[in-house]
Amino acid sequence: MAEFASSLIQSLGSAALHEFARINGLKDELERLKEHVETCKAVLLDLDGKQEQSHAEQNLVTRLKDVLIPADNLLDEFAIQDMINKRDRNKLKKVLHPYSLKKLDMAHEIEKIQNKFDDVEKYMFGLNLNLNVSAVEKTNSEWRETGSYVQESEIIGRDDDKENIISLLRQSHGDPNVSFVAIVGIGGMGKTTLAQLVYSDEKVQNLFEKSMWVCVSDNFDVKTILKNMLKSLLPKEKIDDTLTLDNLQSMLRDNLNGKRYLLVLDDIWNESSEKWDKLRTNLMCGARGSKVVVTTRSTIVAHRMGVKDPYVLSGLIPEKSWSLLKKIAFGDDTIQVDQKIESVGKEIAEKCKGVPLAIRSLGSILKGKSEEKEWNDVLRGDFWKLCEDRDSILPVLKLSYNNLSPQQRQCFAYCSLFPKDWEFKKDELVQMWMAHGYLDCPMEGKCIEDVGNQFVNIFLMKSFFQEAKWNEDGDLIGFKMHDLMHDLAKQVAGDDCCYLDNNTKGFRGRPVHVWVEFDAFYLLESLDASRLRTLIVLSSNDGDLLDREKQSLISRFKYLRVLKFCNNHYLELYVSIEKLNHLRFLKLSLNCRLKKLHKSIENLVCLQTIQVWLHRKSVLSTKVVSKLINLRYLYISQWTFRDKTPVGFGKLCIPQHRDINFSKWLSPLTNIIEISVTFCKGLKYLPPLEGLPFLKSLYLSSLLDLEYIYYEVPTHEPFFPSLNKLEIKTCNKLVGWKRKGDDFNVINTSSHHLLLPQFPCLSFLEICRCPMLTHMPTCPNIKKLSLQVVLPTWEETPNIAPSQCSLSCTPLSLQINVDLKNVSQYWWQNLTSLQNLEFVSFTGQQFQAIEIWLFKEDFNYLPSLRNIQFHYCNRIKALPDWICKISSLQHITIEDCDQLTLLPEGMTRLTNLHTLEIIRCRLLIEECQKETSATRARIAHIPNIIIKSD
């Protein structure tokens, strides 16, 4: 809440508000209001830094929220009105809005808030609080620490435990085909990490034919567990949420019968024998030697499973505890440190009782601390007594929380809204933080998203988040929270965040952020509508239907900042979105259709993120979208565009009359950062986008009628000045970029790229299944290039200038039929910095063409290539010989090449090759496993050979 007060102070300092106060004689009232808020901020900082709060202090926090939230709502109303007035000031007609603020209204509201502040301050000054507390100062060094957090692979002190568990997996456990292993330990001891180490070990992978990982947590539902088993077992298949229990059981038997499998059930809390017996029945279909590994805090759970002797995970020994603390604090557990600091550090490590999460948490606090006093302050902290009294490490984690800035504390507390073991999507979480004003931008040259991304990195570095996930390009996309960290987040969030499901009898206090499952929707009636800022609605059953009466509840929450519907099946949303004029984040799930979207949605000027799938009869126009002046992320699917129809309401449409200027409906969205347009019918042209100054990512997919993307004659402004990622997929008719009036029939296709402007910042380009694409601007700074272009004949090919690949292109995926006469040969021969190359569904003839392009006269045009991948090349029986000319190769991956049996004779010349992966290539695997085969001899020199049959 301290950061909440900070954002209020910032709002009170706005020039527009001061001008309004000057004109209407409210300047003194406004200044007094600011003084009140500053006092509240100091009090909240003092209270937030305490390990424990008295009942009186907790009551004070509640009373402060009761004043600050209405004050924030009032100032937000003013800001909204101001933005609308500025946007429409050039119109001839005066636009009237239902929430216009008048002088008398404003004065009355300020007076009411002042009176509340006066009452709270009288109560506050009787508590002897420290009003001189300042926020935790953060140096700019945090901006340089991106990516420096400790990764899960850097585990210390668990080698013996890992080998012991593997030994248990090898053992026979009597007659049953399937036996159980239980890892038991207190929270934060590293049970999940140990299970992950075992699960990913190569020896273990080779021991079992099938492997599954399911995180259960406190929701022990047999149907859900079976469904998640299938999802883990069949990652490439969609497991329908509507499948019955019988369907799931049948699918599981089909996949596991006669197979030796490994199943990890992580974080089990259920102690009910009845539930265990129901699950056990479904697990007994595996072959002899199948194992189920369970991690739990409870020995009772182990006994319910029938495990007499669970593996009890002990704390790290003092030596390993100090090594881990030193590694986190100094980045290296082998370096020499000051003897006095080492002595204090060993005492700190010993006090952590070998619990890795506690050691990591304190290590992150001590990171960069080189003074003995700083280490002694931690050693002698009051929180150790609380740890002993509660037999818990939460006070240690709370100390790490107190070391965060107020902004970071608020962001962390917000995460308690999500269920345990939730897989957070990084971009979505940052957008939600941004919607609530938790982020600001203190550094020049940084945008708000940079601040949010940095917070995520800090939380990972300090172990608040874990299990980070990256996409194939190395970008962080998701993560989870440890259960204990989730407990801490709930503790510090108090009653502000509330999760409502069908087991909820009610809720405490007056929540600000609510996650509600469909079965508990009726509980929303009891909420204080004036306080609610977040509403996330979750539905997981096909029959769930939010009727008009239920949805009318949502319209009551007019101060919502975040509204999200997830997993709703074919939900027709009737709620009047336009009434929620404070909304910043609106996201509807894939099957949730907007039935009605009134014209007045244009007054949702605060919207920053909108992701919707439109009902086929949805009413929305490009003109309305152009009025959302604060929009930063636009994800729209299933608009229908009609040619030769003026802009209007009914269907989204763009005028295409002759002699009419092309619609520039996206041009006013000057704050936009990301645009995604998918599955839209009738969209033949895209308007000029090159003038959007902050646009970083453009995603166009399944636009089957799209022919051209217009651009204007370049002026002094750069062409797409910020765009660094462009993805165009399944646009079958797209020819490329053109200026209005250009006639492609008279343009020389092979030289047209020379006439187009350049993308100055584009670093990632992916083009997939765009057979007509020939007119692409050049990309002199491209670093990652992926082309997956399926062409109907040998006569058509994209024409891309050589400057596009003058820098590192990582990765390059080519699925393309080409004719040499249509491709500039020197384009292919300028891939000298290429490090990763991927082939998808290639034929032998196409590989021969590649050899002509890249290895003419035995010259290697790929001197930097390190990794090469072959996927779904089902028509070839041997890999091309020319790969043996790439002496820099380090890693080869061959996947799903059904007919492949031979590898080139020259493989032995690849002296830098250290890894060969062969995945689901039955014939080639058989050859590699034959003692006398020629293929086996050709790969004998490779240190790391990974073979996966499934």
C-alpha cells in the first residue's frame, strides 16, 4: 500500500489537476490532500517493514486503505476526463460524458476524503509510529543484473540424494508391476528440485519407456491428475477438457499398457485413503518396474500410498550450506572471502538448518555486501526468534521481502491472487502490474515494460520465483512460485487478494483483487463494488454458462483495472464493458466471444491491453479502436472486414473506394507496443503502420485474404523505428509491402526490394506459409531469421535482399521449394554469421540444391554454423554429405525422419561435434544400436549421443 500512496502523490502532482484546482479555487484543498497522503505513505512504509503487526496496526492499515482507495478512484476519474477532453479538443462539437467532473462535485468529494483522513490521523498518532521511514533505495546496478539469477541446474549438496533415489528406482519392489517412492521433507528443503534432477537424468530416462510429471498441490482430484498425466505423456496432442473420466482412463491404458513408466506426483497433500485408492487403480496398468515418485511434506501421505520407508530429505550439511550461501552472495562458491565474513557466514548458514530456500533467500540479501557489519546485522536479526517460535522459515523469507522496494513488494503481493503452482505468463503478469500502476519508469531510455521485466528478473534472482521457462529464442516466458513464497505473498497481501472456489464459505474483509471459479460466482454479490480492482473468472467445464443475470454483476464493479475471463467455453459476453471506464487490461479466452461492444467503448481511454475474440455479429469499428489512445497491446481475432463499405458499426471494415485516402485507423495509437491480428476474414489491406514510434512486435496470422501492407513515401521519420520482431504466418495471398498507387505488374520483382525502405531495428523475422510473398523491405540488422515457406511450384519464391542476413541469423528454418534463377545466389552466400540452421520436411532434391548454393567448389559459406537440425524429413534415407564440410558444427539434431538409415561417411571429420541427438527415427536408431553397423562406427567419436525412441 505504500507504493499505492506513492502513485497517488504522483497523480496529485499532475499539471492538469493543478490547472483545474487553480481555475476552481481548490488549490489549498489539493495541497492539504497531498500532505495527508504523504503522511500515510510514511506510516505504511513503517508498518510494511515489520515482521509482525499488532491488531491496532492491522486496523490502521485497513482504515488507511478505506481512505486511499476512494481518493485514487476520484483522481482517476479526473484523469480519464482530462484524457478524453484532450483527445477530442479539436472536434467542432463539444463531447459530453456521463462522468464529467464539475467544480462542486470535485470539492465535495475532496472534503469527504479530507474528513476521513482527519479521523484516521487522530487514531494513527496514538500508535507511536515512525514517520521518517524512507523507501528502500535501489541502485542502477539492478538494471545490469538481468539474467544473473541462479538457475535450477546450479544445485549444491544433493548428489548423494539423487543417486539414492535413482537406486530406489532401479530396485524391484515385490510382485506389483507399479511401486511407489516417497520423498518427504519440510517446505523449502528442495524436494521438487531433487525430483527434477532425478527425472531429467539420462540414466533415468533410459530406464523407462514413458515419463510423466504432474504437479498436484492441494487439489487432489483424480480426473484432473489423469488429464495432466496425459498432457505430460502426449505433449503434442490436445487433451480435451470435456473428456469424461472413462475416456481419460481408456486413453491412459492405451498409452501405458505393457510400458515401463515413471510418474512424478509433485507436492502431494492428500491424506485420504479413499482418494488414493481411486487413483491407484488407474496407475496399475504399467509394465513391471514402473515407478511412481511422490514428493510431500507429510509422512502420513507416504504411508497412505503404502510406502513403509519414505526417503526423508535432510537439510544440507554445514559445509554445503555455506557453499550455497557463498555461491548466492558472491556468485562463486570456490572463491576466498574475508575470514571474518566467512566466520559470520558459516553461522548464518548453520542457523538456516540446511534449508536451501532459506539459504538462497538470505544469500540474495547479502549479495554485494562486503562489510562485516552488514553480515552481522543478518546474523543477529530479530527474525531468528520468530523462526524458532513458529518452527518455520517464513520470517527468513519475510526479511528478504522487506529488502525489496515498495514497488516490488506490491508486485510480489499481487501474485498471491493466483492459485498455488500457477504457471505465470511473464508478459501478462507485467501487463497486470502496469494496469494497477505498480510500475513507473525512473530511468531515461527505459519503458514501463522494462521495469516490469526487471522486477521479474530480480524475483527470480532472489528466489521469489522459480522454474523459469524460455521459448526457443531464449526469451523468458514463464515461471512459478514456491509454495512457501506463495504463503508469504498471501501473508503480506492480507485480505486484499482473495481466491473464491466452490469450497469457499465466505471471505474476510473487503477484497481488492478477486479470482473466482465459476461455481463460486454468486459470492461476487457480497463484494464491495467500490474497492474491486481485479476480477479473474475461471471456468473449466463445458457446461458452464454465465447468463445475463450473472454477468450484470460485473457491471457493478466500475473501478476495475483488470478483467480477465479464462477457459470459458463458448461464453457469450453481454456485460456492458463500456461502463468500466477505469479498465486497463481486458482479456477474454479463446472460446469467449464478445457478443456486444458498444460504440462508447471509445471512452475506455485507459485501456492498455485488449485481447478479445469477437463474436461473428460483434459491433466494433476501426474508428472506435483508433480512440483508445493509451493502448499498448492489441490482440484481435475474428473480425470480419467488408470491402467497399464505409467505416461504421456492424462489422469492422476499412474503406477501399477509389480516390479515397486509405484508412489510418491504427495511426493514433502512438503508445502501441505490440499488435496481433489473426483469423480475420475479408482483410485485403493493412493500413500504414511504419509511423508507430514504439511498435516493437507485429504478428499477423491466418489472414487468408490479406494481399498488401501499405506504407507511405518515407519522409524524415524512420521506417518502423522500434520494430524488432515481425511474424507473418499463413497469409496465402500476401504479396508484400506497397505504396498506394504502385502497380506490381510493371515493377521488376527481382529489384523491388531495392526500392523499399529498410527495417532499421528488426532483429527477428519469421515468415511461414506465405507462398506469394515477394516484396519485403530489407533488414540490415537481422539476427534471427526463420523462413518456412511452402510453395506450390518451383517458379515462386520470396525475394530477399542479401543485406537481410549480413549479421548473425539465429535460427534459420527453411522449408522452401526454390528455383535458383529466382534467388540471388549471393543472398545465400552471405550467411557467414549463421549459427543455427533448421530444415523441415526437406527432400533429397532440395538438399542437393542447398549444396549447390552453399558449397560450390568446396567453399563453405557457413563458417559460423554450430547447430543444425533436421525435422520431418521423411523422404530421405541418408543425410546429405555436405554437412561434413561444416567443420564448425557442434550439435546435430535429427527428429522424426522415418526413412533415414544412413549418416555420411565423413562424419569423423567433424572434430568439433560434441552432441548428436536422434529422436523418434526408428530405422536410424536400429542402425546405431547394431554393433557391426557402419553408421555406429561413424559416430563413435562423438562424446554425447542422445537417443530417444519416444
